[in-house]
Amino acid sequence: MQRILIIGALGQLGSEIALECRRRYGAENVVLTDIRNDVNRPLIEGGPFYLVDARDGKAIDEIVRRHKIDTIYHLAALLSARAEQDPLGAWNLNINGLIASLEVAREHGCAVFTPSSIGAFGPTTPKQFTPQDTIQRPTSIYGVSKVSGELLCDYYHHRWDVDTRGIRFPGVISNLTPPGGGTTDYAVEIYYEAVRNKHYTCFLRGDTYLDMIYMPDAVDAAIAIMEADPSALRHRNAFNIAAMSFCPEEQAAYIRTHIPEFTISYAIDPVRQAIADSWPDCMEDYAARVEWGFTPRYDLASMTADMIKTITDREGV
Ligand code: AKB
């Protein structure tokens, strides 16, 4: 029986993992927390919800006891671009929040899912077909916190036998909850602007390649790894997953197959460009495919068709 706690449940990834977990395991078995409660009323009212700071280990401990939680999805974090504006705040939330969850998991025997990121790599990492196990010397504070998080999760597993598991997410593209403060946010914004204004001004260069994944595949991956047979997991905390790799120019070309008048221009943000330039162009994800069966369904063509249809239908354009 899975009894799940999702910390950071109202964010881009959390809100969709929460919906799918409630559908699979029953709303009463999926407890949500977030530091805010002023968005997404249906999710807040659809099952147990608590207003909690992810660093508040005591509050998390009480929730885990009260609801007999066995699995924690720890999703609260500042993303890469936002983190550069407040490096100490990012370190504080990304690391102390994670430690709070790991300590509660150690005490109560919970499994813990933690998202890492392509941000855990840096300029000295091989850029093409980035291997699962390779150089990790990130230059952003977000990346530094993500590598540290991977190591912390490994440590809690080896030292305390906590069932920690995790994925290095590429940019996640979705149409329910907007991302906030990421370097890959452009790849979501472009679809909204294409439908609304037929034009997008991109903050990255047109030839900047990055890995991306569509939300349905990201949600399936997060749940699949937590349901995987633990004896099959050799890497545990930092599986590369890569569904597709593209640059803004290519994404714009695919959008034009649906909206021929769409145009793109560029106003480069040097901070986010430097972060993107330090990340891989495309990762190799063999370990995730072999160890727990990662099989993404969407590529750039099918994702673009679905994003444009969903946004157009919703906005009545
Ligand atoms: C970001 O851009 O910061 C995130 C990520 C790739 O981890 N979307």
C-alpha cells in the first residue's frame, strides 16, 4: 500500500505528480504540502493538504506519523535562474529542505524521491551523449546544490539504508502549472506565445541545444522509478533521462507546422545563456532504460502537436 507525501506539491512537477498519484493510489493516500496555498484550489481541496515550509522537519515528521506515510516525493527547490539571484537562499532551501525529508525518512523508514537535473553537469562534462557516470563540476549554484543532493541521497542510502531514488530531469515541458525561474522555461513559454501572439522573443540563442521531456513522460518516470524493484537499481539517485534534444530554432520550425505565421526573435539573457551553455546538449539514458524501464512516449513533433492543441482549446483561440 503506497501512502505518499508530496513536498512542493503546487509547483510545475508536483502538481502533475500529485494528480496522477491521487488517480492511482486514491486521494486520501496522497498528502500534499507547499509553502503557498493561493493557487490550484482543486488540488488543495481534492485531498489532504498542509501549508508547510520544506525545511520544517518537525512539521513533516508530524504529517508522516499522522498519515502513516511510506513514500516522500521531495520536490521543493529553487530552479537555476532564480537561484543565481539568491545563491544562499537557493542553497538553504535546496539542501536544508532535502535534509529535512531525508531525516524524517530515516526515522520512519520512508522511501524518498528527489529530482536532480541536467544542471548537475558543467562545462567540463562531455556535451554529447553525456554518460550516466561522468565529470560533474557545475558552475551554477543550482547545479552545485543538485550534485550535493545526489551525494546526500547516496549517503543516506549507504549509511542508513534509506530507500532513496532519483532522476536527472531535463527541461520539463507542460501546460498545467507554469515553470518558474528555470533556464529551460523558454521551451514552455514559446507555446503560449505562439498560440496567443504568433511571436516569441527567446532569451537563449537559437542554436542552444538542451534535453527536454514532456510532462506525461516525466510523471510516468517519477512514479515508475519509485515502483521499480530495488534490487534492479544500481544508480538509484541520479538517473539520466532524455526524451528529446532540440534548440529554439528547431522548436520554432515545428510550431510553424501548426501556426505557419509564427515568428521568433532573440533577446539573449547572458545569465541564462551561460547556464545553458554549461549544460549537456543531449544525455545518454541507457541506465534508466535498462534498470527500471524508462520509455518516453513523446518526441518534439508529438509534444508540439499536443501542447498547441491543449493551449488552443483551453484559451478558446
Ligand atoms: C531549470 O531550467 O532550472 C530546470 C532544470 C533543467 O533543472 N528546468
